[in-house]
Amino acid sequence: MFTICLGDDGAELRRLEPWHAEEFLAHINRGREHIGQHIGMPDAVTDLVTSHSYLQAYAEKAAADAGRIYGIWTEGKLVGGVLFRTMDVMLGTAEAGCWLEPSAVGKGLVTRAARVIIDWAVEERGIHRVEWVVATANEASIAVARRLGMTKEGVLREVYPYRGKRHDMEVWSVLAPEWRAGKQAR
């Protein structure tokens, strides 16, 4: 089984697979309000059928080399995750993202997990550009982009219709040479 230790606190990064649907749904239910402040995942995952379908869609993306989804576990409990919402190996681009339930906030889990998947994308899959697209109001996710050494490229004004309102989104990115230079500096 694919498991990567994320640090001395015992946190682990693992693939999220369709067979995790029940655990994924329980996790989303624990963090539904918190997670749903800025992203639509909780609106898409509402029962066991939609939970399975959501994870199955990512399994199909992984099989097509077009995306990936990973869970973050602490003390044996799924508490969040990171993903490549999109990945185009031919163009060398990917869009990374994250989510956490409230019990996992403030522990550096997303930053550590995102480093693992970005490093894999750059070094193993030859991705040249990794983007991080985040709602301007999502200060925690913006802080992760900064910690990852990403550069803010701009704001897409009112581009994201979500829960009856159009939201501005910031685009952050890191290029492969910047990523490698940042790894040497850490």
C-alpha cells in the first residue's frame, strides 16, 4: 500500500480510492461547514453514492494521468487531503489543491502533503508548472501557497460562481526550476 510519512507526528499521506467512500463521507460530514467555506467538495459529496462517485472520478483521472487525490490521515483517521485537480503531462502543467477538517487545521499538514505531491509531479512526471487557484478570502490556503514558494500571478475577478455569489480567485504557481531551487534552500 502507498503510504508516506509526513513527519514525526505520525501523519500519513495515502491515495484516496473509491473503496474509501464511507470513510471519506464521514470525514466530509465532520468538516462539511468548514471545508465548504471556499470549495464545492462538500456540496458534491453528500451520501455514500456521491462519495464513491467522487473518488471513482479521481481514480479514472489517475488512470488517464490527468489528476490525483490523496488523503491525509492522523492517528488512523482521515482528516483532509491534497489533490491534482487537473494534470496535463504533455503540457507539463497541473493544478494542486487541498482541504482539511477543523480538527487538523494549524498543524502544517497541507503544506507537508503538498510538498510531497508537487515534488513527485515535478521530479517523476516532468510537470513544469504547478498552479494553486484559491479564493481571495481563503487566507489559510493562500498561506500554504506562500510556504510552498509559489508566486502570486494575479486575481481572476468574479470567476468562481459558488453558493449564489461570484468569487474572486487568486492564481499562484511554482515552476520546476523554482521548485528545485527552493528544495535546496530548505
